[in-house]
Amino acid sequence: MALNPTLARTAAKHNSAYGSVLDRFLVTHPPAVAKPSRPSRTPNPSSSSSVFEPTKSATTGCWAPPKYSLRRQAALVKEAALTGQLSSLPDGPRTARVTSRLQRLAAAHALEETASQYQFKPRTELVLSKPTRLGERAVKHSHRIPSAERQAALAAAKELVKEVGPYAGRAKVFKGSREDRGKHRRDEAVQGKLDGMKQVVRDWQEGLNEARGKAKPGLPF
């Protein structure tokens, strides 16, 4: 499992003389109690279906936070995933997140097993040839497959693994800050000002000389 190194380091932080954080949780909330049955048709809004979810008061209508914080839920879920006891935890945001990630990992591994059984073969096979006359180029290994066929195979592979893998469904990685994205535009503006700096200085000097000429008195004294 790709999460094993991270889960092992996280689980080691919560061990004590009374057992791990998952052991203490399962003692307080056994699996039969932590994983409740399906709610009835008329559920009581004041009772919580899970200790990992917020509850709503039937009297005031206000929401109360869950019994366990999101940070504690993350620690419990990581240790449960490491020890194979994820099904013993109640439903919650962290449980659903790790469960979906493990499902995507399983789908990715299944796809790798399926893809290893196939081998791409080009429609037209080109044999490596040596140049026979001066100026003729040899056919390299990268030229054995036509570029159009290579691009089509790459597009088909990308379409196949679009929704599979540990990073499927995640938001795109943030590419730089606002200053980094606008750096090229600012550099062009600065370069344009530097190129026209001589003309700006010349115009300023001409305006200054003209103002001095107007302020000069007509009399010699």
C-alpha cells in the first residue's frame, strides 16, 4: 500500500501505556455501537448517527460539533487503515476520504495488472537502416513508430487513466503566486520603459528649457 510509510509514522505518535489511540477508541465505542444500523423513517434530530458527525438540537435547531475533532478522526482513520480495521470506525468525513482513496488505489493497481498483459505494436514496422549515400540519415529507434500513431496511443492512454490513480479527483496543483504569474508582463513593461527612457529624458529637458525661456525677463537688468 502506498500509504503505509505515512500511516506508520502517524500511528507511532499516538501510542501510550494504555494502548494506541485506536485501541482506546474501540474500547469506548465498540464496532457494534460505533457503526450504527440504518436510521428509521422518523429519526430523532437530537441523536447523532455517528460520533464523527455534528448533531442538531431538536429544541434550539443549532448544530453541535462532533464528539471527536477532525484531527483526532484523521489519527484514528490512519491507524485503522494501517491495521485493517477501517470498517470498525463510524462514518465521517475523514473515513469517507481515506476509503475513497484506497478504492482509487485498488483500481489503479488493477489497471496496472491489466495493462501489463498487453503490448503496443505499431501498424507499420520500420526496420533500422544505415545510410547508403552521403547526406542520408539513418532511421532511429524513435522514428520506427509514426508520430501520428504515437500521439493517438498517448491520448488513448491518458483518457484511460484519467479517473484512476491516487491523484484522481483532486484539484490541480497551484502553479505559482499572483506575482509569479504576472512577472512576465511586468518585465515586458519595464523593458519598454527602459527602451524609451532616452526620449523621455529628451522631452523633459526640452520642457524644462522652454519653461526657463518663458520665465527669463525681457529687460537686461
